[in-house]
Amino acid sequence: MDFKFLSKPAIVGLDIGSKNVKVIFLKSTSKNKYKLEKWAILPLPDNIVSQEVLPETRNPVVIQTVKDYFNKNKNIPRYVSISVSGPSIVIRYIKLPIMTKEELEKSINIEAEPFIPFPISEVNLAFDIIGEVMDEGVKKNEVVVIAARKDVIDAKLELLKECKLIPRHVDVDVFALETIVRHSYDIEKEVISIINIGTNITNVSIIEDGVTRVSRDLPIGMNYIIQNIKSIQNIDDVKILYDMLKTDGLIIKEEDKERYLQEEKKDSLLFSKNLISVLKELSTELHKIVDFYYFQKGEQKSLSKIFISGGGTVIKNLDNFIEEEFKVHTEIFDPFRRIEDGKRIPEDIKPLFAVAVGLALKK
């Protein structure tokens, strides 16, 4: 999904996150095949990571970070694809009378207005016709509508202008994730979910037959997890906490618990127990999303696979925890699975690039 007012071919995927900026430059080698040309993670200072930091404080730092990278890498195109997420973005699935895309373009503001919680004059609208459905015996178009507040889009575009970059697409995180999942796996006859755990926001999508059917941006990310476990464990050093997340993380299997007891690693077991209590809130929200999907659709195929991406994948055994919670096969997502030369990127940071690679694949 992309905003049509910027619908030109994308070249570089630029994922501007809270904690870092991810850059992906791909080259097409043949139809639907790509080679990794350039990649980077540009860390941002800790003092601007929080959502409470004002844009006038954060933006100059982000701009300088991005400008410095592109100035040092003159061979990378200045054409970029970016994305937005969070409470200023609304996605609705609605049923409308059968009409052509051209007809819907002329009437989308009127048709969508009842479903959008913002004044229609304050948003940019994009839509896509998913297909035809029967609604109370009447054939209609099922349409996905995306509304993004103009001030959010304008701020992103102004940031790119300051960086001397040219926008080719403004996408939404969940649809960038759909793009990369579809490219990486054959999911046309499956129902899968991808959970992208970022610094401040977790993007969640349920994709049915290759089309996103349910999506949510949860205000629960690694910052929330770290702050809560930090309080419970009474540990101030964030580096120590990250080390514990990576080395022990979640101890789920009974045989692992027995082994830790035998090795007298009671502190690690306690850390795991506390971490599980923190993750229960995220788990509860995820269950609500899955339940909503089933309630909305009635009889349908069951969820067959869950992917996890983003910075949250640093938590050891997080995939086992999610699999245990949902009784569905869960794995860490590799966005470079079908990208030539993707093995150049270390395994532990590959999941951080899910949105960036999805953006780089925009056509």
C-alpha cells in the first residue's frame, strides 16, 4: 500500500525508527529478484529515543545523521521510500458499491469520511480495492482505506527535504511488512501473522492469502519492556539488562528450567519469570488481535505461522514464548531470505530490517 500522490518507483528503503535509522539499497537482477547493494544501521543518541522528546529536539539530530550517511555514500541514489505508523494512521476495511478505481478516486473522501476519526480535510487518503464480496445479498467492493494525518506526512517530507532526499513512496509500516513477507515466503494460501517489535511501537499484521486483513500498532515496544523489567529487577544499567535478554532471555522449556536449577542459576530463572510477567501485556493485546480476526471473519482458515521481527528479537527464546502462547509455529523473520548477498548482514540484526527491505521493494 502506498500513498498515490507519491507513487513513483522507490530506490532506497529508509526506515526512520525511534532508536536508529535503517538503510537498504537493492538492485533488481531479474523479475522479482534483487541483490543487496548497500545497508546500514545509523544509531541515534539515547536522549532522543523516547516518544516524549519533542520533534524540534529530535528532528535536527535525525536530519544530521541521515545527511552524514548519504554525503559519505555518494553512490547511493537520493530517491527513497519511507513509512509511517502509530496513532496518527488509521486503516479501515469497508464495503462500498461496485465502481471502478477511477470512480472511487473521485468519491473516496465522501465514502471514507464516516470511518475516519479525524476531520477529512486534515488527512491524506489512500485506498486499494481488495476484491468483490457479497454483503447481505448485494455484490460490493471490499476496499482498504488508509488515512494519515497531513501534519505527520508533511513533517516526514520536510525531514527528507532537509536531508536533500527525494521521496518516491510514503508507505505504512504494516504494508511494508506485507510486501517483504510476500516476497520472502509463498503465503498465498495461508494465514500468517508478523509481529514487528520496535523501540516504542509494535506493528502487528494478520495476512490472509497474501493480503493484510487485520493490523494494529501497539504502544508497547522494547522501551516499555526494558523500563518495566528494569523496575522489577531493580537494575539501572540498561546494558546489563540487554545482556541478560540476549544470553538467558526467556526460559520456557521444562528441560531448560531443570538444567538452570542444576547449574544453580536461580537469578536467571527469576529474570525469566519477571520478563514473562512483563510480556504478558503484549501477549494479551496480541490475543485480542487474533480473536478479532476470527470474530470478524467467522469460519475460516486457522493461523498457520507467526513471524517475529524488529528489535524485540534480541530477547532469547521469544519465538518459543509466542509459540507456546498461541500454539502456532513461530520463527524469527529473515527479510533477506530471497535477497542475493543478504548473508552479508549478521544474523542477529537481520530482523531489524523487515520494514526497510519492504520499503526498498516498492515498485
